[in-house]
Amino acid sequence: MSVDDSPLTRVSLLVQLRDGSNHVAWREFMQIYGPVVYGFARSRGLQDADAADLMQDVMRSVVGAMGRFDYDRNQGTFRGWLFTITRNKVFNFLSARRIRPQGSGDSTTNRMLQSQPEPSDGSDEWELEYQRRLASLAMDRVKGEFQDKTWRAFWLTAVEGVAAADAAGQVGISAGAVYVAKSRVLARLKEEVEAIMRHEES
Amino acid sequence: MKNATSCPRAEDLRHLLDGSLAGERQQECMDHMEGCECCQARLEEIATEGTRLSRVVKHLHQAVPEATSAYWPALSALGVDLPETPTPQTPTPRPAARRRELVLDFLGPPSDAAYVGRLGQFDVMRVLGRGGMGVVLEAFDTRLQRHVAIKVLDPDLAADDIARQRFCREARAAASITHENVVAVHNVEKSGDDGLPYLVMQLVAGESLEQRLGRESPLPVREIVRIGMQAAHGLEAAHAQGLIHRDIKPGNIMIEAPHDRIKLTDFGLARVADDVKLTQSGFVSGTPLYMAPEQAMGGEADHRSDLFSLGAVLYEMCAGRPPFVGNSALAILRQIADEKHRPLRELNPIVPDWLSHTIDRLLAKKPADRIPSAAQLAELFDYEWALMKTSSEDVPTVCQVAQKKRTIRNRLIAAAVGATFLAVGLLGGKFLAKSPVAPADAVSSAEPANVLSANAGTVWAVAFDPASATVAMAVEDGAVRLWDLPTSSVKTTIDAHRGVVWASQFSGGGEFFATAGDDGLVKLWSPAQQAATKVFEHPSAVRGLALAHDDQTLYSGSRAGELRAWPLDADRPLLEAQQPGAIYAVAISPDDGTLATAGSDKIIRLWNAKTLTQKFPLEGHTGPVNCLSFNHDGQRVASAGWDKTVRLWDTGNGQLVASWEGHDGDIWGIAYSPDGTKLATGGHDGAVKLWSAGTGELLATFLGHKLAIHTLAFNRDGTLLASGGRDGAVRVWKIE
């Protein structure tokens, strides 16, 4: 899935973000996109502290761009735009590391550097990070709707990858019930993720 | 292995997922599932249809940075305190480096659950903001029966005797200024117990220039001149009293509704906080963007420093950015001291020469080179303003064209930003919009008759009682609040539901009202009582509610698509029906004959209200439908939702009568006026729009809500329209 094929993200939120004092909008925004940017940077090989710095840097750029209207809705989705900023900063970071003599000489980093400028590169990871973030938020929201056993059965099998038979033993229900529990939660999560996305993209 | 049964059909698997399979059959399917890998996969496939959710959730417990990650301090540094949102089974404790919690322990216990607390004779409604100096509260003065803003000196600062003395002195000086362009300071008081000083001032309904610039920047020239003129008059009045502001910036320039009068606020107060911080750390915090060079270099400020700052604000209104920008406070300070600002005409060619020249003079590095006084600046603006007014009123037709072009462009251009700039660029600075207050669209300058705020979360439903004396609002935190409209005060707060209250409606006679909640309950209440007089139970969250006009039957629609009809004197539903997807809205025709439902599956359904048999579906919306309203004779039903369009349908034949794009985002609320001539809509863009129901012509746009609007209601005679939404406020607008 390309990052640019969905309708644009929340211009209204962006407008609110321009008003620096709008903490609610800013918090909402960070709650979704902070971990996405951080997670993406980690997936490109950045260490924790570097990824955290980069996240901060990206978010400051976002705020700055809001002030300068760099972001043009007609140019693509907001998520795509944020991806471009993030990708460029990751690239800059890795490039800077390359020219430092004491920088990492390992071939993985070099390969990564080679591949950075490709426009399509990384968009799948980016999209996956975004989907994971949405799923994580959705989990927080729907968890309370399920019985504890149902949730644990789902968690063990779908998230932690435990075999259904083992999960059945741990939770104390039949394996068949584990499969049903897992799928029921997934179905509800799907609904909630779609609801968040609708909200995001409105 | 219990694999004796054959594989269940897809339909059975769907029912297995939503729990609607009969107990016996459900057990069979579960047993089958245990041994049939094929069906395990099929079930999961159905559950996650069209998504990659199974892959996405795998190892998701690692999705949030670990508690020890540098991510969390980085997040704090960005000024974000996330609410606790632990990922299931892997709670992520926040690091210690959080911003200090807002402590309101100087407040006494509130007199009503709707208030945050009490301070002297003031019922504190909510926190309006927080600055370097302390916290700003909105409160109701019970003695003088008026709303006020209260600034409380930060307890840390109050511990410093000098800061405390200075706060009181500056505040008293500010109280001596009486001018229409200065926010009135009523008095300075001290709280009883700990003697914490606070300032009681006029509550300005409206927004700050900072917020305004957030929506639109640069501003139209005419608007810049008007704001500059009024700000200069305000400064003139203060300077005449020997009072220096020291911190003129967009955040301290208020734009008061309804006439957009400019009011300066926070005279002298910047110094209180800065003095303390300087002695403590050697640094002044906050933005130096508008600071005069002599202040930037640590020198003494005088009235000419205020003129420089006003010049910097005028520059930003013209250019869309402050005259000096940089990556750090130090970089900005250096530029302010040493560098010449970029000529305005390079950034915005339509700024008239005289204005550009005036701003250059205000931004002179040496105080002696500036326009010498606020009085002279005000005079200059008065003169130019008078000239502009006569020239623009000579060309009314062109003005209308300009207005129209701007409206169209705004639809095309994201965030409505820069639109004015373009239109003005095309038409020349002279032919600006007719009204200096119109932000961009055909906007009514009307201010709400009442603003009922202080709700702890989104308002999902609002309703007038038949006498238009009480407004009921359903709030996200499970409360239903009854407001007394004439006094704009809370009558009662009812702890109505667990979770969101989605709907509320008064009975025709006003003797009772009904509410529906996320807890699956529908409740009836007498306005005078705290306990429900009747409770109906639904299996799932109830989103939509409609009370028949004869007050005999109540209809409810749930998130699971269940539609029920309840005789008010019975305990069980009389009729039940089911539709696919979630129901978001239920409405009943004035003759109680037809029921309409709408929801996630995009189709509006009409039902015979007496039998709950379905009539024809109304199809055409391309996304979920959020709201419905019947007109006065029941011949039309209006709908709107995700696809931003307003649609009017003929309830007799199911034909689409009219449709138009209503808002820049989802539409959440729609209401026919009681006489059926007008239609009100409210949307994600925070605007309330009033349309001619006959022609679809936009009659007025009411601005005021900062966030999405979720509900709208007319009062019985159609003279008032209430809107409520995500900003926790209900605004009541007068309708002509």
C-alpha cells in the first residue's frame, strides 16, 4: 500500500496545531504520530536516543511548517508529507554518520545509505508503523469491552504468537474458544481502527 | 479431535463473530474450529477482511517505546503530557521528567459539580490557560452575577515577596486604565487562606490575535489597519497613565466578539514573572519575537519599546511571519539587536506604502528614531482608516465579487489559508472585503447569545425544553447538565450514564426528558430529580433516540443496529427491528407515523413507526450518515455525514430532492428549523451553517467553536439555535 493513496489527513487538526497553545490537538497528534516517527527511525537502524532526537526534530519541523504553510493539501496526504520529512531526516542522519571518519563502516549501514534516496523505500515500514500505532490505540479503547479470558486468549495468540492449544491451557478455555476469541477481538479492532482512520482523515 | 461436523458456512462464521449464533450452534462451531485449520483461517480472514490486521498486531506489545526510552523525555520536551494509555499487559510507566501538574489546590470546594472549585465569591468554571505568570481561570462572580477571567499568580512566584508586591502594584495600575481597547481589570484580591494574589478581569468573548493569525495569515490590509488603529489607541490610554506594557504580542491582543473590537491585556505583568526568573536563572523565558532591541539587550523598557513590539506585530500581520525569526531565542535576540528586517513589500507586495513605511519607523533600532508616541501612531491610523472606508464603500459591487471569489477559493485551498492573500492580490488592495470582520466566508458576525461551557468533554447532544428556559446537554463524561438559559448557569448536573451520553431529548410538554448512553441504557428523567424515573435496557450502546410527539413511545437505535420501540409505561420493547451496521441517528416524523434511521452503512431507512416494518431505503451517501432531521410537515428528511454533503429526501417517494457540499469535513449535526424554511448544519470544521431549505443557499455561518460540532437543536419557535461539540461548550445563537 502506498502512503499516498488515502484521502488527506485532518486538515482541521493541522489548523489547530498552528495555534501553538492548542494542547489538546497537539497531544492528539503526538499520541498517534510520535511513536510512528520514532518506530520508523528505529526500523531504519537508529539507536534509541537518536530516534528520540529525530522524533523531536521532526515534530519541531512540523510545527514550524504549520507556521509557514509549507504543507499543501493538494500535494498529497499529510501522512505522506510527514513521511517525507521523517525519511529525509533519517537520511541526513545516516549520511552525517557516513562522512564521520569514526562512523560505522558496517555493510548494513552502507546498504541502508545506498537505498535511502529511493522514493518508494521505507514507505511500507512507515505504513506498517502507522497501522501498528492505530491498532495499539484501538486496543486501548476496546479492551474494556471484552471479558478478561477473551482478551487474554487474543493477546497470547494474536500478539505474542503463542499456539492456540497452549493459550487454551493458560487461559482455561477450549482451543476452539481461543480461535473464536481471537477473531472476535480482531473483528472489533478492525472496526475501531477504521473509526480512528475515518476521524483522522476527515 | 471433534471434527465430526461439516465446515460451517461463511454466514455462520459471521454470526459466530458477532455473537448472534444460538448457543447450541455456537458450541458446535467452536468445537469444529478446534480441529479444522481451514476454518480457523477462514474465521480470521472474515474478522480482518480487507486489512492486514493479523500481521499488524503481531508483537504489537513492542510498538510503544519502552519506559526507559529516550522517547519519553523527548516527548516531554515538546510540551506533551500524554494521558496514561497503557498498552494492554505492558503498562508503560512514564518517566519522572513530566511537566509539573497544574495544581489548583488554592481553590475551595465547588458549590456545584459543574464547577472546578471556588475562590472567594467566584465559582471557577474551567482553566482558560496557563502562562509564565500563573494560571487563568474562567469564573462566575456570584455577587455581581457576571462571568469574569481570573489570573492567579503562580504559587512559586507568589513565594517571592518582590514578585508578589509587583504583581499587586502592576495589577492596580492596570485597573486604573479605562478604555475600550484595554481589557478591564476589575480588582486585585487575595485568597483567604494563603493570601495568594489574583486579578479579576473582564472575560473577553472571542479569540486572541495569535489564534486569529493561526487561522489566517497574512491578514487583509483593511483588517491590519483596523487592528493597528485600535491597539494604538489602547496603548495611548495606558501610556497616558504612565503604564508600559512590556510584552505586546499577538497572544496579548484580544479580538472581542461580536464586533471584533481589539483589547490589549496583561499590562505590566510580563515583568513580574521575568524579574523572578532573571534573578533565579539569569534568563528570561518566553518568546522574544516581538521584543524591542533595548529589551533584548537587557536595557530598560519605556513606552517606545511597546511601539516597537506593536510594529513587530503589524509586520507579522502583513508578512505572515514576525520580522525576526530564528532557531533559538538567542539567534532571534541577536537579529533584533543587529539586523534590519526584510522589507515588507518583498514578502507581501500589496501592503500599501504608507503602512510599510510606518512599520519600518516602528521597527527602528534606536528608540529615538521611532514614531515618538502611541498617540501619534493612533492619529496616523485614524486618518488612513477614514480614507480606506470611503474608498471601499464606493465600489460595493466589486466587493461582492471579491467576497464570492474568496469563498470559492476557500473551498479549493486547504485550510482556507492564504486565500485572502490571493484574492486580494488579484483584485488590488483597494477592493477588499466589504466587512472588515468577515474572516473568509459568508460569515455572520453574530456572537452567540449564550456560551454554556465548563463541560468536562465533548457535548454529544443538546436539547431545549419547550419553554426555551432550560438547555440539556449530554456530555462525554456520562453527565447530563441542565443549564438555565436566562442566567447562563448550571441548574443541575446529573450523573446519567456510565460512559458517553449520546443523546438527550425533552418530552413535548417538558415534564421529562430522555437520555441514551454508551452503557446501553435509555433513561427517563424528571428535570427536578437526580434519579431516573424509568430505565430501558439495550444489549449494546445506544446512539440514537427519538421520542414520539405524543409522548407515548420512545425509539432507540444501537451501535449493533438494533432498533426498538418502547411504550413509556412498559418494561419491554413493544417492537424490535435490526439493520446492518451501527445506527447513529433516529428521527421521527411530526405525525409520529414514520421513523428514520441512519448509520454506518450509508443507507437511510424509513420505517412505519407503528409496526417497525421497513419502507424504502434512501441511498446515495458515500459514507456513514451521522445525523437526520424531519421537516415540519414530514414531507422531507435531511441527512448528512461523512461525505460532507447535505441531502434532502422526499419521504413520500424516496427521491433525492437536493444535495450540496456543506462543510469542509464530516457533518455531525443537522436540524430543520421548526417552520421548515431553514436548515442548520454543524461539522468537523467547527462552523455552524444556516441554509435556506428551499434553495440550499447559505444564509449565515456562525463561528465560535474551536473544534468539531457534534449536535444542533432549534428551540420550539425557531428563534434560537444551540450548537455543541468537542470543545465542551454549547453556544446558543439567535436566529432571525
